[in-house]
Amino acid sequence: MSGGSLLVGAALALVSAAFVARPFRPPRGNDLDSTIQRWVSQVRSARSTAEPRYCRQCGQALDADDRFCSACGTPVKERNP
């Protein structure tokens, strides 16, 4: 037998084994998707309940993740939790 036919045989055996084992695996993504959706909703609710921030220099409204004011460039001080 040549090396090519051995590789083809090994590939077919691997694909066959994966096909046979497929019914025994849990469905893909269901648990991971629900976990990610839960994390995103927690972050969104935390951001929506946080009090609004404003620049101490010019009064521009700031987003929760801003490090500098978009209007005047003043560095934003981090709030202590």
C-alpha cells in the first residue's frame, strides 16, 4: 500500500468515528449561548443603573467606559466602588 492510500484510510476512519460519536455529544452552543446572554444582560443592567457621569471641566456627559472627555480631552477620574 502506498502512503496516500494509508492517509485516505485514516481520514475515512476518523470521519466515521466522528459521525458515530456525534449523537453522544451534547448540542453545541446551548449552554455557552445562554451564559453569554446572561453576562451581557448583567453588564447592560449594571450600566443602566449606574449614575450618569459628567466631565468636571466642561460638563459634557460621559459614557461608562470613557477615560477622557470627548469634548475637551480632560482625563476622567475613576470612581471608587
